[in-house]
Amino acid sequence: MYLTKSERGTAVSAYGFKNLVEDDHYQVDYDVWVYLFHDENNKKYVLIVADYIDYDYDVFPHLLKFDYGFKKIEFVLQRELPIKDENLLMNIHANTILFEYTD
């Protein structure tokens, strides 16, 4: 699900981040978008947004690959980040999950 710049800011705020810098975003499936961010310490984050999320990883690091059309991207997920304020996510009407990642 595509999010506007304002909605992306709301989504990362729901995870407790106020100053993430967006690096890029991609549509990786019919209803799945990934948004790439970094913080002031250059830690990288990937926000996955979809109508339905079925990502359930409990062992990290975890390699996540997307191969959609001409887009082939990979992330090494380091950890899943917990939602701090679920009420913020209700404003954007999307399912989200945020991971810290490395290339």
C-alpha cells in the first residue's frame, strides 16, 4: 500500500522514531511497498506496508528477498521493532512492520 510522505512520517512515529531520513521506496508486490530509512547513526530501517502482512520472523538475522517485475531487492533483517503508539497507525489505515536491516 502506497503511503504519502505525511503518512510515512506518521508510520515511523508510531514506532517511536521522529527523525528518520527516507532514502527510497519501492513497490515490491501488488499491494506491498517498502520504505527505506536511516537515522543519525546510519542505522538502516525498512518499513513494510501492505493490505495484509504475513511476515513472521523469529530468528535473526533473516534474509528477505523481493523479486517483483524488474525490482529485485534483498535485506538482511536484524530485528523487528515494536510499535510504540498503535493509535497513530489507525490514522493511515495500513498494516505496517518495521525492521532494522543491513545490506
